[in-house]
Amino acid sequence: MPIKNHINFLKEVFFYTLTAFGGPQVHYGILLKKFVYQKNYLTEQELVEYNSMCQILPGASSTQLITLIGYKKGGLPLAILTFIIWILPACTIMGALSFFVTTFKDKQNILLIFRFFEPMAIGFLLYAAFNSRKVSVYNTITVIILLASTIITYLFFKTPWVFPALIILAGISTNFSNKRIPKTTDVSIKSVKWTNLFLFIIIFSLAAFFSETARKNNWENRKAFNLFENFYRFGSIVFGGGDVLFPMMLDQYVVRPSDKEHATKNPNAIKIERNDLVTGYGIVRVVPGPVFSLASYAGGMAMSSQGKKMQALGCAIASIAIFLPSALLVFFFFPLLQYLKKFVVVYRSLEGINAAVVGFMFAAGLYLTYTLFSEQTSSVFIYSLLITLGTFFMLHFTKIPSQLIVILCIALGWIF
């Protein structure tokens, strides 16, 4: 089907991009409300399966999820357009902030306008978890997986390995049954695009080679090569979203360059001031779109000492490098998973994985609520709790657009 027949879908993607605050789990809630219940672009079961697959893969899960929806609607051309529309606004905003961050005299007051975004995000998150459980949790084993993944994820929320480990265990646990059999499918192994996997590996290898060569030979534009390798590597190995990406960047650009031994081996290593990186991490939480757009800001800051043109180049390089692995991996694994679903072991594994992912959502909501409670006074926490509950009830019981809820929270932050 020609792209012109998908204009309305692309418009919805654009509006979604401008209102998708709060990270992957919250993004899922918005997609559920808008793309499933209101627009019927896909079924709730399809969204659950797509989301589970994206949780298994490294990289930007929100980006992979919306790209898959585009792929399902109109094939590869629409998927690529969806991908670009999704990442472009956030990357542009965060890249621009790298130019202006040094002029902010009072960053805290700027962020205060968005003080109610976190409780709003928790409301979206609980809405997504509450609704997803209907199609993912329906028997004894999935209930057990839901409870176990919720508790374990909550206790080890900031530990990156907890997500892939629980997904693997959940997939194994639902294989101890002979009652569930796979659906029939006519998808063949020929539909798997192996080129995407080969391209991913080739780019990874070339990026590492040129980065190391540029460092050893002290090329004039070595930072550009180093920057691409750094962010392509991050995008290839990160599980757990932006909250895991940030510590990696902190280690790469703050801790390592400050270490004497490392500084001796690599005196020209890219360095970003801790306060600048922390400021970017704070701002990206209130920018709509993928949290991985933090890379655009960091890329600009990393190249800022070399002039405005190189700073803009740094923003572009980091943006492309951080998201490219996510796209290549999802385009490879999606048709592979559709083929593998006809095998019993994979089909039964998906049942456990889907339940575990819902547990991740509940755990994230509980963890964020605890964080709010520990960081705010009791009176402010009550306001935040009311906003969380108000967001949930508006999403669940009304047809109020997500955009209006976001605008309302900005207005509350401005007034109070």
C-alpha cells in the first residue's frame, strides 16, 4: 500500500511523539490507549507480543515498539518513516539543549514546571499494567510469574541483568505444560532478513576498528569516530532503557577520563562534566519521545569544545549511532520470532514472557511511587498521588486525549 494511504497513521505517530513522556512503560500505556482502543491499528494481543519481544532485545524498546507497529501497518517503508518521526523531535530538542545548557542560570526553576510529570507518568504506567494483565495473566502459572517478576524487579530495579534474567526464567517456567500448543502459521524461515543481522555485526566491527585506529594515530577528527563507536556500542548492549544508559555514559565520559591510569593511556578521551551530564539526564525526563535522545545532548556536549559545526555533528552522530542498532535488531528478530512461534517451546515461552513484562510495569509503578514518597514532603506527595490517580481514572474511564492530560500537568506545574 502506498505511503500516501498511511498519512493519518503518520499524523498519529507525530502527535504520539509530542506527548510520549516518561519512558518505555509509560509510552506503552499511551500506545494502548490511542493505537489499540481508539484507532484499532493493532490488537491488544499484538501489542503485548511486540512489547515482550522488544523487552528481550537490547536497545531503545519504545523505538522498537513503535517501529514494529509501523512495520505491521505498511511494511519496511512505513516502518522507516515511523522510526524517523518518532526519534527526530526528541533528538532535535536534546541536541539544541546542548547549545543552550550553559546559558541556563536557574535550571531548577525551569524543571519545576514539569514537577508533576513523574506522578502523571506513574498514572500512565499503572493504566498500561492494569489493562495488559487481561491478555497476559489468565492462569495459575502466569499469576505466579506476574507476582514474582513484580517483587524481584522492584527489589533490584536498578540492576540491568534483572530484566533479561527474569524474561529467560519466565519463558522456561511456562514450558512445563503440554496443554498449550502453538497457533498455525505460514511464516517461513525465508521471510527472515538476515541482511539486517549481518549489517549490525559489520557496523559494530567497523566502528570499533576505526575508533581504535583514530585513537592510536591521533586523527584530527578522532572524537567523531570515538563518539560513533561509543554510542553504537551502548545501543547494542543496553537493557533496561535510559536509566541504564545514563550510568554507562557517566562511566564513559566522567569516571574514566578522571582516572589517572586511563587518562595516561588515552589523554584525548572524550570528557563531559558531571553536572552537565546530570542536567541533560534531568531534562530528558521531561522531553517527549525516547529517553535515548539523551545521546543527542551528550554528543553535542562531547564535541562542544571544537566549535558549533562540530557540536552539531556530534549531536547527529550520537543520535544515529544510539538508535541504529535498535532498528537493525528489531527488523531482524521480528520475522524470526514470527517463524519460531510455530514451535512449541517458543510459543509457550511467550506466555511467560508476556506475564513477566506486565510485572515489570507494576514494579516500575511501585518503585517510582516509592521514589516520590522518599524525595517529597508529605503534603507534596499527596498532590502527586492525586495526580497519579487522576491520570489513571481519566485514561480508564474517559476519552480525554493523552495530550490534554500532559498540558494539564504542565499548567499545574506552572501554577503551583
